[in-house]
Amino acid sequence: MRASGIGWYAYTERHSVLEPAAYAGLRPGTPVEEVARVLPDRHIQDPPSDRAPAPPEGTDCRYCRASGELFVAVGHVRLCFDGAGRLAAENVSPRVGPPGEGREEYEKYEEFAR
């Protein structure tokens, strides 16, 4: 049973990563159907909402991992869609850790910021 749990964890974590190149192509106003084409198969179930800014009012947000590393803290990407089904905001939250730790992972996404 334990091996199957670890296998499921690895599968779900690896299939919830939004690659930096896919993130770079996202633009506010893009319909959710177009954004869905570059999203990973899965979204994370335990979003780090405490590390992200407040979502825009009236939006529905989805979270993806910024890295496929397992058994370590990673950064997360938050994509928020408005009531019309368009991308309203996107944010990257750095991983949990001491200040400055893990910045290189966050910065690879930051370089794509608009």
C-alpha cells in the first residue's frame, strides 16, 4: 500500500507542473479554452493560497507547480479566470523556506513576467 501511495504522489506532482515556456505564452484576456491547451494534466489540490496575493474579486483560480521536483517545497503558479472565462491574473509564489532560499526557481518564471 505504501508503494502505491508514493507512486500516486509522484504521478500527481509530476503531472501538475506548468513549464516556464508555457507560462511565458500566457496573456491576460486569453480565453480559458486556449489557456487549457498548455496547462498540465492535473492541478494541485493543496494550493499555497497563504503565500499568494489576494485573488482578483470574482475570479476562480487554479494552481500548478513550478517544478517537478519531488519531496521538496517548490514554487507555484496561480492562474485566475474571470466570470467571462478569460485569464484575469497570473502569479508565481516562491517556495516555502528562509528568505532568499529557492529564489533561482522563482526567478526563471519572473523573467517571463510582463
